Amino acid sequence: MIGQRLEVRQGQGLVITPQLQQAIKLLQLSNLELEAFVEAELERNPLLQRDEADAGGDAAPEAANDAAPGDGGEAELRFVEGSDAHAQNIDAASDDLYGDAAPGERVSDRQEDGAAAQPGLSDWSRAGPGGTADGEERERPDHRDLTLWEHLQAQASAAGLSPADHGIALTLIDATDEGGYLRADLGEIAERLGVDAARVEAVLAVCHGFEPTGVMARSIAECLTLQLIERNRFDPAMGALLENLELLARRDLTALRKACGVDAEDLSEMIAELKALTPRPGAGFGGEPAQTVVPDVHVRPDPAGGWRVELNADTLPRLLMDKRYHSVIAAGARSDTEKTFVADCAAQASWLVKSLDQRAKTILKVSSEIVRQQDAFLAFGVEFLRPLTLKTVAEAIEMHESTVSRVTSNKYVSTPRGVFELKFFFTAAIQSSDGGAAHSAEAVRRRIKTMIDAEDADGEVLSDDRIVEILNEAGIDIARRTVAKYREALKIPSSVQRRRLLKTA
């Protein structure tokens, strides 16, 4: 029988407080996201302020508090053994359910407009040399590269189109990507605008006359066709070549000559003409500036031996709670609402400062263990990268695996061998065929690439089966399909295609 009934059950469960939710949330934020979060908290909490001790010299003694990392004069932060008692409080299991809202986002209606005040990435455009903001308002010349869309919109305005056709052209321009290709279905655009598909095709034909030539094409073949037509070099043989670009990519020249109906000399000239064209006509225009990766951790050789792991102090917010201002407004609070507001602000400010400090210590602790595990990579290169899992690091530092996962998300480390995401150091293990230590999948991929890069026209072009044999002889137990998967991930052609490329090189 299926029915409804009421019953009372007693059980135990983990309840995550809003403060713990905030601490967990801070762990997985990148340095840019953390900066935006801190800016929002500074705006909504009057008791929070930046620690200006480093920049301004003397700080008011009444405002001295538990400051977030980086409040001292030294750039180096070291994890002190035995100081991770608070870190264990933010170590939550991966199956915990928690919301994304921090405690500061729930206090009252006064924060409704706070989220909108978070600075965007464009705020970094005012940064000084080296990417560091100096906080001064300076006059800058209004100069930037013209974007592709602005360039096309200006041509559409000067093309003499009717208002309706001009609207269609703007819609087509909006659907054009940074490379200059139209990424939309004309039938869908026609249906959305309520016009005939033939009219959209006619407007697109006008847009194909815009500069740069080949822009707003729907495929690379169409893009190259437009450029050849402008040069008066498009003929049936060239059309056949453009219809069989996949044969050209495979360097199957025999089949290509048959498809085009030309001899080897003519085909060579046609291919040379294609190489002189521009497959990405929009690449020469300005776009959104690329964001520079700022490492969260620095790893440097220690003169005494080993490696020094230091947090990047430039990415650490320096915050403290102004106790003097707190005492002033607390004494002036009269109603229960005012007293509750002041108490909430004080609790949030204190917890945020402690959470930022613990976030820094946790990142440093995890990074130090990763460096200890991967010291051979730092010393000798990627071929010595060891297999590593989140569980291995979590057990070594006595934290939960989910905590390590949060810490390594969107965090970067600067090493003598370059800047890497912390996730880079976690690779799958490939067992050894002779019973020895396992091999890192990344190291095996690099070895495969090295072997293929050493091929030449007079030597042996290694097939996947031959690569498997060589790796097995080196003590790496790997299957052929795994080699093929790694080769494709590295965007390396098959042995047949590489042999053709070497012959025609």
C-alpha cells in the first residue's frame, strides 16, 4: 500500500555555518576573484579597512588587529608547523552541501547594491607599469585598437543600405567571431528578424564586399574563395582544390592532382597561392586584452639546498578591523537594530581577516607538499614529473581531498621552469612494465612528442605500434590506443600523414 504518514526521526548531520561557508568559498577563489570579493566587503562593512602599514609607514596603533597575510614588511610568508588548528575548521568533505552566499551578503537590505559594486576585470586597465596599480588618477590618451566589429559597423553604415537591410547587416556583424567568420545560421536569423532568407543572403553578399576581404565567410573555403575572386585567381581547378582541403591537410597530393585535373607543377603553384592568403581575416584587429596570469606562489632554489616556497604578497589582500571606529559607533548605538548591525559588522570583519589568513596558510601548505613531491620535475624537467593525486597530497598534509581540490583550483605557481597551474602537477600514473616506479602520464606524453620531433625524411617515421615497442623497452607499460590518444591530444598527425609531410617538405 502506498500512502502518507508522519514520523519523527533522530539523526546526526554536519551543519555548515555561514562563516565556514565563507571560508570554504575563499579557498577556491582566484586572486582576481578574491580582489573583487574583498572590494565588495570593504564597501559594505564600515569596520573593515586596508592595512596601509607597508605603503604609508606608521599605522594607527588603535587600528592594529589580526591582519590578513602580507601586513608585514617582508614579502615572504612561511607556514609554521602547529599553526593549522584553524585550518582544520575549513577542511570540509566533498559531499557537504553549502551555499555560495557569504555572511556579509545576508545581514540586511543595505547590501542589495553591494554586489553590483564589485570591480570588473577592466579595472586593471588603470594599472601602472608591471601590472601594479598606483592608486593615482592620471590622464591617459584615448587610444586603442579598432575592433573588428566597429570596423564592420562603420562600413555597414556607409554601404547605402536601407534601414531594414542595415539592421540585418548589424545582426550578421554581431554573429561574426574574432577571426572574421560568421557563426550563425542564416535561416535562424531570417526567422528571428521576420524576413525572407533570400534577403538575408543578399545583405550578406553586400557584407562580403567589406574589408578585410574574406570577412563574414561561413567556412574557410568560402573565405579563401572571396580572396581569390578579388585577385582574379579563382578558376575551376582552384575551386576543386578548395572543395578538397581535407586532402591538402593530409598532404595526399596524388588524390589532389586527380581531383583538380592538373599536373604536379600546377598544383604546387596553386598551393603556393593559397599560402599567400589570409585564413583569419579578422585577426589583425584589436580585441579584448588578454589577462596576464599572476602567480599565487613563488618557488625558488634555496641556497642551502632544496626549494623555497613563498606566497606572492602582491596577491594577498591586506585587511584589518578598525577597533577604534568600532568602539565609537558601538558607544553611539541606541536601538537594538543599530546594536545588531554593529555586532554583525564586527563579527564579519574579524572572521574575514582570519579566513584570509588561513586561506594563505592553506595554499602555502598544499603548495609546499606539491613542491616536495615534484622536486625532480623542478630540477630536471617534465620527463621526471611524478604521478600525483589529490588523495596523496591530502593524506600527507592531513586534510580532506576536497580541500586540496579547492586550493589547487585557479591557483598558479611560478617556478624556474615557468608558470603552471597547481592542477598541472596532478597526473595519472602509467605502470612500469618491469615492476619499477610508475610513470607520469605527462612525462610519457612529452617522451612521445620528443621521439616524433626527432623524425626526419631519411629516417624511420614511427607508427603508434613502434612507439609502444620503444616505450615498453624503456619500462613503460602502455597500450597502443593510449599512445594514439596522447598523440591526438598533442595535435600530432598519424604516421602516414607525417610521412607525406616529410616527403613534401
